[in-house]
Amino acid sequence: MIHRKQGEYQKAIENFSFEIKYKSQNEIKAYINRAFCFAKLGDHNNAISDYNSVLRLDNKNIHAYHNRAISYEKLGKYNEAINDINEVIKLKPDDEHAKQYLDECMKSIH
């Protein structure tokens, strides 16, 4: 986690990969943190893959849906981003940030 906070994303990815490989107690957290690092490095496909892994372990993880939506948007996959943000809103109807982000994504496809 220290490497992530210091912006050393590649080193952080290595550390989180080790945690995932050896099934640490915080597997979901390791996937989320590694996905964040991939996204920071512009590797949105690997970020999406890790968020998919999180959602297989916890299909109600709002952070994974929200952050995966951002990666989808960065790749120009607006429909996928919209689907994920709609899932966030379904799980947390009072999330105003998600509603604003949904509006932004909708504007991008029109």
C-alpha cells in the first residue's frame, strides 16, 4: 500500500499481485488496489479485469462498479460504463456523484 500512496504504481502492482497469488485475507482489497494502479498507469484493460475479479467475489461492490465504469469510459466503452453506473445507483440510490457521472456518460454517447 505504501508504494501506491507514493505513486510507485508498478511496484505496488507487484505487491498486490503477490497478495492475490497467495490468497491473502484481503483478496478483494488487493484486487481493487491493483486495479487502481493499473488505471493510474493507463492500463484500463487490466484494471477492468481486476474489477471483474472483485465482482465475482462480491457482486455488490460499489467501488468496483464505479471504478470499472471509469475505465470503460476511458476506453470509449460508454454503454458498459453506463451499465456499471446504473448498477451503482441501484445499489446506492442516493449517490449523487454517480448520478452526475451517468449524465456525463450519456452526453458522451449523444
